[in-house]
Amino acid sequence: MEQARQLMAAAEQMRPLIEQYGPLVKNLPSMWKLYRAMNSTPDGGESSPESPESPEPSERLRPVKKEPLKTSESTPWFPGRIS
């Protein structure tokens, strides 16, 4: 029983870290895809001063879909939490 209390105390101490870095970890796969896409372009993702013309419509980026914000109640604070 004492071990369970110690585990819960440790989980409570880690809660702020998980709340802070959880969204970052959740977005890592999409950030990695973006990083690889930027590195796969011929100019390395930077625009060159030699070509001032605007990009073709097919080359423009699509707007990013925004997800609705989640409340702290709907986001689990501990990976093993059962809601």
C-alpha cells in the first residue's frame, strides 16, 4: 500500500511536465514530416534571391487545419490513467 502512495506522489510531481511537454510529443510525427519535406526541396527550404517570382498555385501550401483546444479534463495527465 505504501508503494502505491509513493507511485501516486511521483505521478503528481510529474504531472506539470507531462502537461507541458505532452503536446510537443504528440506533434513530433507531424514535425518530423515537415522537417523531412523541408530538407527534400532542392534549395533546402530557403528562397533564393535569383527567383523573385511568386510560386505557382499548385506549389503554395495548403492552410493547416486547426484542432479544437482540449481542456485539461479531457487530456490525460498520466499515461496509465484510466478515465
